Amino acid sequence: MKRYYSLTLVILTATVFNAPIKSQFFEEKPLFEKYAGSAINEATLVERQGLKYQVNSSKPFSGKFMGFDDEYGFCVNKAGTYKKGLLHGEYEEYEGCGVAYSLKTKYKNGSENGRYEGYEEGYLFVEGNVVNGKLEGEWISYEYGQITFKEYYQKDTLLSIEEFSYYDSGQLEFMKTYNSDELQHGITVTYHQNGQLKEKVKYDNGNLIEIIEQYDFNGNPIN
């Protein structure tokens, strides 16, 4: 078990089971398209004491910007807005020279604040909320369009985890819950490949406390 999220790293509205694989190859205009003609190249800004300035300006920069992988301004890799020298508002990063998102987030006076979405090859793999630079509430990670983990945070502190695993058919195999020490805690539910409930058990800080229910492949109770 590991913590999957970091604010420097980082699918989709999905149901817990058999969530559809859905990409985000710009279903709406990305920032670099919205800002075309009105944004400056971030490479022309300089940093002084943590604030961004335009060269030869004594006033912290406010306005739209785009960043590029190349010196010619063809391969866009980011877009956003500065306010008084600090990131503020929507911010996006891209892969493949602007072909797909790598992340979408928001800033407020230099700190991440708002919805955070991380992408791999254009597909959303993690989403959650950030409040004043700290992870807050439910964070969900996905693999092949299915939820694999849900983690719950309060002011960047991990509270609990839910883990999901699936059969090759896409049928849910189990759902396990963990406490902040990443020990099984609470109810674990397991299913047969046909979707029939197999077992429901209770854990307390890593210790098996009770087998609540058990069934065979056909739904017959097991004593």
C-alpha cells in the first residue's frame, strides 16, 4: 500500500464498478487555445524572491502565460495565469506538445486550491481536491477506467483507504478498507467471478474479528 498522490505530481466521472475508460483529449478548449494571442511566453519572465516579473519591470507580473518545450514556441507544455507574481486561477500542463493533458488544477495566490486531475497518456488516473496546498476529502485513483483506490484526507493527513480489485471480466473481486496506518480495518467484501457475494468479514487494526457472511458460487450459505 502506498500514498499515490503528491501536489507536484499528479478519470472521469465513473461508477465504482466497470467504469468506462474515457479520455480527456480536449473535450473543451484547453487554456493554451483560449489564451492564444493574449498570453506571454513564460520563458520571458524572471523570478525574484519567489515572484515572477517581466524583464526590466519592478512590478510583479499579472496576466496569462504559456510554457513551451522548445525555443520556437511550437511545443506547448503548460498554460495558466499569474496574479501579482504568483500562480492564480486555472493551470494546466500537457504532454505530446499539447496533444493531451498531464494535469489540471487551480491556484490561489500561489498555492494549489481546488479540483486536481492527473492524467497519463490523456487518461485521467487520479482526482481530488486541494485546499490551500493540502489534500482534502476524497481522492480517487483509476486503472483502465476502474476505481482502484479511494483515499480520504483531512488537511493533508491520510484518514482511511478503500482498495478495489477486479477479475479479468471486470467483475469486482473485493473491496478492502484500511485505517491511516494502512492496516485492514472495517468490512472487507469479496465476490465470486459470477458476481455472487462470497464473503463479508470484519477487521480491526489488521486483525480478523468476525466472518459475517460466507456463500458458495451458487449463493448457498457456508456454515
